[in-house]
Amino acid sequence: MNARSKGNVEPEVQRDPLSIEYVEVPEEPILANEILNILGAGDTVNMTAGEPVHADIALGWQNILKKGLEEEARSELLKKYPMIPNCQAMQPPKLNPEVRAAANELALKRDMRLIKIQAQMGACMSALGRALTLLLKEGKDEGEERNNLPLMELIGDAVRLIADLHHEESESRQNLISLNLDKSLRDMLNNTSLDGWLFGDNLSDRLKTAKAIEKSGEELKTRKKEVGKVTKNWKYPPRRISGLGGQKVQTVQKVQGRRGAKPYRQGSSRGLHPPRHYSVASRGKEKRRDR
């Protein structure tokens, strides 16, 4: 008997709508570099591969790059390679007290983290500096200084790169701290030369000078506006017209401002004429005419 007869109907299997069906994708050919550039997929940073190092060295570095050093190991290395006494610029620049008092707590915490990074860079330079000193001493004693030139060049390049990164971190600290300070003083703060202090020595005196210059500039701007100020009635000064019978003196502007009155134009027969001047004799003549 057929299994799909009316008496024996198999239940349909319901599929989970959230289940994922994996479809085999056929392999596609690799696109040429010209096509990748047109599509925008070729705009990647090309890292030039250098010479390989020993396998054990590469493995040790990779572990540190992925997981980092333990706190105890990092502290031991920093103690092992202290700052060089005749190169004080290796130390992270100290934050000026004036700026510390004006900066917020978040900016100070971020600056402290960058200081730790610079301190570790200084330890790297100290270790590499010792290696260079040993090579120079060894080559001088044996009279084979030129034989150590390749090693000295490699170590010297590494030190230069770390020193440049140390300088960039100092500039980053300046920019990040100055974001929370007065805008008018940012240029002066960021353009200072680096020394033992992050924003240079004698910061208080330089701040006073900058504020004095800014105040003088504002005073010059205000005086310039006052000199160029022009009054509204500079061309036609108001005319005084005497009233009748001891009335108060009024100006042409007031006469023109009466409701329903037309403007008076000097030398024209149209418009509102100014009031006439009467005398006692003229009044008597007008009365006799009326009779």
C-alpha cells in the first residue's frame, strides 16, 4: 500500500524561519589592479615588507603586540633603563601649574596617560642609547669602528623614529589641553617651544603680555569706530522758527511732523510754508482792511 494514501499521511516537516542555509559559492577570478582602482577597492595602504627576523624574535614580538606586557614586567624594564642624564628632553614635559589649575579632570587624566607613553618611549631610547655607546666603545678599543657602522645605523634609525614620535606626543598633549582653555590664548600656547615644561618657561609673564596686547587691540578697534561715526543731521542743521504771541520755538522738523501736513521744500511754491512773522503794525493794517 502506498505510504501517501489517505490513511497514512506523513506530517510535513516545518522549517525554522531563522535557520541559515549555506550555499556553496563558486570561485571567482581575481580582479586586476586597474579594475580594483576603478571600483575603489584598491585604495589601501601598501606596507612594504622588509627583511624577515629570526622566527623566535618574531614570535616574541607578536605575543607582546597582541597581549601586551604584564604590569610587573613593564615596571622592571622602566627601572632597568632610566632616563639619560645628559639628554633631559627625553623626559615627558611637565604640565605648567597655570594650565593644570584651569584644565578639567578628564583632560588631566588623558594627559597623564600620554605622559606614561612618553616615559616608556624614553626608556626605549635609553636602552638603544646604551647599545650605541657599547658599539662605539668596542669599535674604538679594537680600531674597528667601521665594522660596526651597519649596526649603529640600524639602532640610530630606531632612536630617531622614537624621538620623533615622542615629539608628536608632546604636541598632541598641547592641542588636547588647550581645547579646554581660552580660545584667544590657544595660538600662543600651542606655538611655544618645548622644554622642561609643556607650554614653555615663564608662562605667567607670557600670558600677561598676550592679554595686554589683546586689550590694546580692542581699544584701537573702539577708537576707530568712534572716529568714523557720523550724525544724522550733519548736512542740514535744523532751522529755528519763532512762533506767534510768545509761543515756544519749534524747528522745521517738528512743523513737518504734524499730521496731515505736507513737507516743506525751500525755494518751492508747493507744500507747507513756514509760519509768517507778525508785528503790531501789521496787525492794525489787517484790522482796517477787514472794516
